[in-house]
Amino acid sequence: MSQSVNRVILVGNLGRDPELAARREGDGKIANIAVATSESWNDRNTGERREKTQWHRVVCFNDHLSGVIERRCQKGTLVYVEGHLETRKWTDQQGQDRYTTEVIIDRFDGNIKVLANGRNTGEGRFDDDRPSRSAAPRSAANTPGGSDLDDEIPF
């Protein structure tokens, strides 16, 4: 039996504002984003710092996550993307066959989380409209039955 895995995880910055389009089947939206991932190293011969950036096309067919992208993402936003790869074949205006490989987030598979906003790179993770735990710090004195010895433990 042959088993395979088609899974992609990216952490990178949006290179432009998201593009949203209405779906044909209903009132949902499709979000298209361009995510840049970079690696850097020191050149062995010159000692010079080098950097290489890869661009990834990401298409989100999940209505809820497309809404999150629309509300929370803009150029520069740091995101965590999880999905699968698909390659599409299309024909250009000159009749040449072209291929595009995209990371797909659909209603069955994938996720996107905003790690840092493009304009305000403060802390926070959002995968929906609920406020993050760090957005409203709790004090033991404000919780029923709490004491000063109760600390918020991160695990």
C-alpha cells in the first residue's frame, strides 16, 4: 500500500494586501494572498550576508478563514499558513500551457493564523474574532476565589 502526505506549513509575511473574490456557488469569499519566506546565511567565500526570498501563492476557500484574512491581514502581516499543494494548468493568451502551484486552504484542510499585524507588530495570535488571552490580562484578585498566589501559568 502506498501512502503519501501533501502538507505545507509556512510562516512568512504578506507581500501585498489580500485579494478577495466572491464564490460562484454562494455568498462566500475566496482569499488570495502572497506569502514571502526568507532564509539568510553568510557566504563562505566573501563572508557577506546573503538572503533568499521565496514567494508562495496561497488560496483560501474556507469562508470563515477568508473573513479573518479580510479583517486582519494587510501587506506586511506575519502569518502562519497550513494547507496542501495543488498545481493548476492553464493556457495563456498566446496558447502556451502554463502551470501554477498554490498552497490551498479549504473547508476540510488547512489553517491560517495572524502572528503579527502588518502595521502594529505587537504580540498576539488570532485565528478568529475572539480576543487573544494576552489581550486581557487576568489578575488573581479579580477572579472569584483567586488569591495573590495564583499565577497565570503558560502551560
